[in-house]
Amino acid sequence: MTNPRKGWDSMTHRMSRRARVLCASLGAGMLIPIAAAAAPAAATTPTVSCTSGKAGLATKLQQDITAALAGRKGTVAVGLYDRSTNTTCSLRATSAYDSASVVKVTVLGTLLWDAKKHNRYLTDRENTLATAMITKSDNSATSALWKQLGLTKINGFLTAAGMTQTKPGADGYWGLTQITVQDEQKLLKLITARNSVLSDNSRAYILKLMGQVVSSQRWGTPAGAPSGVSVHVKNGWLQRATHGWRVHSVGTFNGNGHDYMITVLTQDNSTMDYGVATIQNVARAIHKDLVPTPSTTSKYVPTSTPGEAFPAVPAD
């Protein structure tokens, strides 16, 4: 990944009345936040809502997800949908978060949706960029595809997908796209079932790349995934001067008679590892309740230098 300039994310940064961040000017209209250590928000008791077609499952999930979040600092949003048992769980489903690299799945969805509209295959260049973007979370590849597509096509895909709460980042800052659990779950549903927005080949392509993410980035929602379940994941992590670390994970899981997807979005984390641990606590509880078999997923090993922390600035 490229070495980006610090403070890239401040262009759309909003300052609350209670916590103002000192800024310095750079160019016309650009504000650069001065780096500051972010204190995690005080822990609160989350209210998780679950429903299920399987007797007792909703109550168990509600209790176990709540227990997994007990005492955790920061702000967490959760989404779960299991087709096989018609089970859903949600927490802060409509709260907006800076996307970081989770938006890369949306970028790929837009690329494939647009190609389908024009009845064409991806070019070799597009395939190379898409593969790097998803499997390695390559920021330069993402910037190239974001620029190629443009906001008109990206917004067109969001409309077709019914992702009405997702707001693309302005001026090429794709990492500041505003996302919600509700919309991310809509996207995962499109990827995992036949629909008119994405072709079957497109869906298979997205799942293939999400299943080939490099080992150092296969943390988050896959934690505790049982044996016999196929895992597809995309994560994002980003530090800003306010709300500390955003750490997110979306994943789909299929096998053992189950077909489910999980989204966990977090912010106000003191470190990346703290956010990862929160996500994995939730994921383990969900996997255990849905498919109570031994886990085969490897333990998370932190990356030495999390490249997502400062995604590349837009090209001039």
C-alpha cells in the first residue's frame, strides 16, 4: 500500500460542540486535524433486538451478544441475518460510520453492476485492480476504480441495491463513505442470493475474492466460525482525530445447513486491536449459537503496520 499523507480524512470532518479538534489550514478549504489520542467512550449497555423462526434462538442470541459486549468501551453496531432459520439481530442498525475499507465491496459491486448493464466482462486491468482491492485491501487499486466509476455510477448502484443510507465520500475520499449496518446487510444479501442487481457470475466473483483475503486480514467476523462453513470477509480499519479507531468487519458464511451474514461496525476504540477484540467477541457468540460445532479459524495476528489507517488521498 502507498504511504499516504496524514490528515487525509479531514475534508468532511465534523466537529461536535462538546469536542472540538484544532485544525491547521492546507490549501483552499482543506482542514487537517492535529493528531490527538482518542479516549474510548464510556461503556453502555447495548440493546440488541433479535427475531427467529427457530424456537429459543432469538433469546439466546440476544443474551449472548449482549454478554459479548458487556464492559466493552466504544460504540458498536451489529447486524445478523440467517436465511436457514429466518433469524435477524440488530443493534444501532441505522447509525452511520466512516466506512474505511469496508466500502471496497460496494466499489466492486458497482463495477460488476455497471459491466452487466453494458453486457461486458471485466477487463484484465479491472480484474487485477479488483483482486488487489479485496484480497489485499489495496488502497491505490481502490482509488483507481473509484475514479473510473465516478459518483454517478456509484450512486446508481446504491439506488439499485436499495442502500439508501450509504453516502459516498466527497472529493474522492472513499474511506469517508458513510455506511450503516442496515445497508451493509442489504449488500451481503445481494451477494449471497440470486437477484436482478448482480448476475450469478458477479456474485460468485465477489465471494471468491472475499474468500481469498490474505491471512493477516481474515480477522473479525470469521472468529469462531465452525468447521464446514465457507468464510468470506472484508474488513476496514481507520484512525481519525475524533472517535479514535473505526474497526469494521463484514462476512458471509455458508455450510452445515446455514447461510448467514454478519456485520459489525465499531468506533471510539483506543486501538485497532481493541476494536478487533470487540468484533470477535460478538462473532464468536453468533457462530456458537447458530452452528454449535468446534471452530477451525485461526487466531487473529495483528498487522505490524495497519495500512488502512491512512488510505491514499485522491489523485490530482
